[in-house]
Amino acid sequence: MNERETRTTAGLPTPAGPADPSDDLALLHAHVAGDRDAFAQLFQRHRDRLWAVALRTMGDREEAADALQDALLSAHRAAGRFRGDSAVTTWLHRIVVNACLDRIRRRQAHPTVPLPDGVRTDSGSTTGGVEPAAPMHDHDTALVVREALAALPVEQRAALVLVDVQGYPVAEVAKILGVAEGTVKSRCARGRARLAVLLGHLRPTAGG
């Protein structure tokens, strides 16, 4: 982990800050104009943050990879309809979050147990992006936190992932989720209260 990364109280890494928004817009316009490489460049600029949002929201690497793929296809096709009323990165995050929430709602009738990071599938391959290695204790704690996040209602989970894990300002999250800032704050407050109950056993005991 490099010095530009920050770490939340939950022990989860937050990627470095977003790229220059003016370059994002230029790449999106180039893509719409027919540049075959522009969209791939745009995705590469934001890949780590988009993957982190998908992974924390889905709680499962394979599902997160599928949701991210769905989102990128949607963004690729919808680029010509981008109106510029928000930053390109906000638009991309909104599409990713919506793709995740759609998948979560579809699978709620058939819940599955999330796989820990790095666990191989039956085919022997891994899914999703690359995450830094962590000591066993930190890895176990991060897994417990992820499972607790997965237990939250999807709207609360999405708000907490964006605000507390990824570190976006509430105003930006409101644009990503398409809701009022007060709604984001309310969802975060309810989600934090529920996490406090679910993760209470992780708090150090007095004299420990």
C-alpha cells in the first residue's frame, strides 16, 4: 500500500483521488466521436475506484465483476446521452451502483454466501480486480466487516460504501445515488447504527 492511500476505521483501503475531470470529459467526447480507444482509457483512469465500489456493494468478487461489466456496457452505450450535468466520474459511479443494486435485488430471493477475497472458484481462476495482501488478522477483520455490510439493506449499504469506505462527500454521493443529501445522511446514520451492533464484538475490551 502506498502513501497516497488512506485507511478507514474499518480497516479497508481507500484508493487515491479521482483523475482530472476535464480529461474525463475529453475522453468521453472522443469516444462518442468514434475514438475506439477513448472509453478504455477512461475506464482505466477510474478502474480501481469503480471496482472497489462494486466489490464493497456486492460483497462477492464474481458478482461484483459481473455488475461492473454490466455497468461498463451500459456506460459505453449511453455515452452519447451524457448531458454534462455532473462530473463524468459521478456518472460512471451512478451506473456502477445502479448495476450493483439491480443485481442485489434480483438475487435476494436466492441468497448466497460471499466468497472471501482471493478464494479460487471450482475452475481454479480468481475473479475481479487486485487487492493488496493483508496480514491474516486484518484480512479476517475486513471479511467480517464486508459480511456485515452485506447484511445491510441495499440502500444503506450503497450509501455507506460511498461515504465511509470510499470517502466521497455527501453531496457527491447524493448525485451518484440520485437522492437528496438528507437521504444520504439518514441512510448512513441507520447503516452505522446497525453496523455498530453487528460489529460490536470487534471493539477492544477495557483493559485488553
